[in-house]
Amino acid sequence: MTIPFSLYAPRESGLHKLHPLTKLALAGFVALCALVLPRAASYLLFLLLIVPLALWGRVFGRLMSAALRVALPFAISLLIIQGLFWQTGPILARVGPISIKLDGILFAVSTIGRILAILSSFVLLSLTTRPDALMLALSQRGLPDVIAYIILTTLQIIPRFQSKAQTIIDAQRSRGLETEGGLLHRIRALLPLVVPLVLSSIVDIEERAIALEARAFSHPGTKTSLFDLSDSLPERIFRWSLLAIALIIVVVRILTLRSA
Amino acid sequence: MIDVQNLSFSYAGFPGMALRGITLAMPKGQLCSIVGPNGAGKSTLCYALSGFIPHFYRGVLKGTVRVSGLDVAESSLGELAGAVGIVVQNPFNQITGARFTVFEEVAFGLENLGVPRDEIISRVAESLALTGLDSMHDQSPFALSGGQQQRLAIAAMIAMRPAVLILDEPTSQLDPIGTREVFGVLRRLAADQHTTIVLVEHKLEWVAAYSDRVIAIVRGQIVADGTARDVLTSDLIEEIGVGSTRLTRAARLARAQKLVDSQAALPVTLVQTIDFFEQKDR
């Protein structure tokens, strides 16, 4: 089974077996800490929380490659821009009129840590949690079914939409539509592609709405679930403790900032 | 099970009546096929029986439709969903997209109905086995072929065990083997679970072999109603453009050429045809 637009990596691990809300709470906790605590703490969060969790979930390699792919462009541009344009502080190196400032580099490095911590916490969540399990957990906590449906179906419909667009392009080209050439030509070719795509999608939506109703989507009464999302007392306690710690961190941080 | 009284309907924004004065009763466990030319109102009747008319498609509705004890116009689609199942024409658009595997897709309707987990699992496995999809339970529903998606749509409805099942051209994408499987499943549902089945179908040989009853519709009106043999061999059915089975045509030709006794009733199934040519009266 593959889930489009999802990083989910099926593994037999304790992290995978945790309740989705526990993992969501962890990701949220890491993100909050990274935002609230001094920037340099982000590296500690990454090393002491995310790396061990990723190893536990047996997705360390996947996490690093996904996180680096996204974070690296940010890191490079941050280093260049902050290093070159920082106004004050000691100069690390000078090349002609360009000077690299130490403080700028430090700022960039700490910001990269923040990005890395926040990004990798949510990548770790997606790697170890099926999107439908997460949506189920959230709807059991009061998220409207319609919103859960929209999120899940979007994952699946977009690839179908792309393949339909390709079918229409092929069909129109076989009827002699020129889709290549100059800019004006391409813009003119857009209309015969967009109109059938939009119209047929509207028809699809109508039929899919019927299909949903036929599957008792708006049936009154409580729904059940094929998945057994096992939640345990220790996990509940853990989530509440995370929330409590997060609150304490925020309060302490506000107080220390005031007194500073 | 199904009780329709003087039903008329016209779609909002379209002139003319889609259904005119339909009165119809169907007992439990009957497999009734609807035939008729394109635009006769077959799909409209399907929607009216399942509540999508008047709840989804707006228009002017007259008369009453009662299905498994519910007044369709008075009940919400959510209430009707457990009682009436519908499989519509385009198999691709009947995949909800809410679930990632074939197994979960079939389970989706049962989850919405609040069926306990153990029962969901056994019912889904059963309907996947019935429709020959059990080997694909772990695949993405979107990765299936048209015919497999069509069987998936049927499996999803069977699993919900509605008292009334309405199918609008459920075999349009199926090859003869798939068609036979689907008709076999429908026959078994009617016999074993006493499901009332309304089937819109163009494949007349299959209709003739499996239906308890055949209704012909033209321009929104019922023009013939009876056994497959009565309805499908009538001159009327040729006139309205539905045509006849190959078996009926062969027998008609044989009679025209005076190869057989002209008194025998025209056949619609293979067994009847053999008897017809052997000039036996069953």
C-alpha cells in the first residue's frame, strides 16, 4: 500500500504503535520549544529528542534525507545573506568589498537549528503516522468528519486530477491542438485544456457526492472504525505532562524575558 | 419492500417530465430489471427510489415512494443510506477517496453505519470474496481497472446489507465472466438475504436469465411489466428500440420461415430456446 503525498514509512516499531495524538503532541511540543527557547536550544532538541525517536522508529535515514532536502536550501541562503549583510560585530573574513560577519553567521546557524527542529519533528510525525489514523484520532476528538474527509481525499484526488489533465492534453493534441511553441501559443492552447478539465471535475464531484451519501456518510449516530487506535493511560499521562511542561516553559520564558 | 404511487418528476431547469405516473410495487427478494431506450428515465427512477430525488437532484416531485418502510421524501439521505443501496454508472467516481485500500474502502460505509469492528472485518472479507476482489484487498482503489472498480462499488454496497439494492448499469465495464459473477452475486443476494434488487441493464440475455421480473420504460412511463419472457418477446420491446435477445431473434426467424410450430411462445433463455426448437411446452 502506498499513500500519495505522504511520507509514511511502514515499520514495526514502538513509535509507529503510539497513538497518533501522542506523536502529534510530541511534534507540537518540539516545535513550541524550538520557537520559545533560545535558538541554540533547537540543536539540543534535535539531538536529544528527535534523533533518538527517529532511531526508535527505525526511520532515521528517511528523516535525515527528507529534512536535509528541505532544510539545506534554507540553510545555504541564510548563511550567505546573514553572513554578508549583518551590520555589526567582528569580521570573520574579507574578500574585496565583501565582508563576512561572525554575528551574522551565528544568527544563521541558530536559525537553521530552529528550522531543523521544527521541520524534522513534523517529518518524523508523517514518517511514523498514517494520515488516516491521524485524521481518525482527530475526528474522535471532535474534528468534523467533513474536514477529515477533505484532507484525506485531497491526498488521493490530486494524482487522479493530474492524470485526467494529461488525458485531456493527449486527447486535444490528437485533435491537432498545438501545445508547444511560443508563449502566446501556449496561452491560447490553455483554454481547450482547462474548460474540459473543470467541467468534467464538476461532474465528478456530483457523482462522488452521491457515492459518499450512498456510503452513509451523513448517517445519524456514532460511527465506528476499522482501525483500533489503542490509547493507553501512560500515553494519556504523557500527553498531559507534555502540555504541562510546555506551559511551564512558556511561562518561565515570558518571565525571564521580562526581567531581562 | 418498494411501493411507488403515481410518481412523477421533472428536473429543475429542464422542460418536460422525466417520470410520469409511475406506480410500482416490489416484494422482498425480487430481482427486477428495468429496460428502456436512452433517456427513458431509468436512471431518474433509480435516483427516485434511493432518495437522491428529491434530496440531491431538485425538481418537481409528485406521488410517493416508500422503500423498506421509509417515506423517501420524508427521510434524510443519511437515514436512507442503511436501507437502500445504490450503485451508479461511473465506477471511478464511486470510490470515495476517503480510504487508502480496497479493504478500507469497502469498510467505509460500515464505519459510517456504526457497525462493530469485528463485524466490519467479517462482512468486508465476505463481500470482497463474493465479488472476486479478495486478492486485491491491500491495493489502492484507484489502481484498479474499470471492471474491478465496478465490482468494488458493488462490494461496498453488498457489505452494507441494504434491504433494497439499486444498480444502474453495474456491468457496463465488465467482460462476460465479470458480468456472470455480478449477476450470480445479485441472484444469491435476492435468494439468500431476500434483498430486493432493482437493476438497470442493457445486456438482455443476462436480464432474461436472471430477472424475476422485467419492466420497460419509455419517456418516463411504464409500458410493459411482467416476466422476462412476456416483456422481452413482445413486439412493443422491438418498437421502443430495446431490441430482443439473440435467442428470441433466432426463434422469431425460425418461426417466420416456418421451421417450427408457430403457436409456441418465443423464448428468452437458452433452456427455453432448446424447448422452443424441440417444440416442447414447459
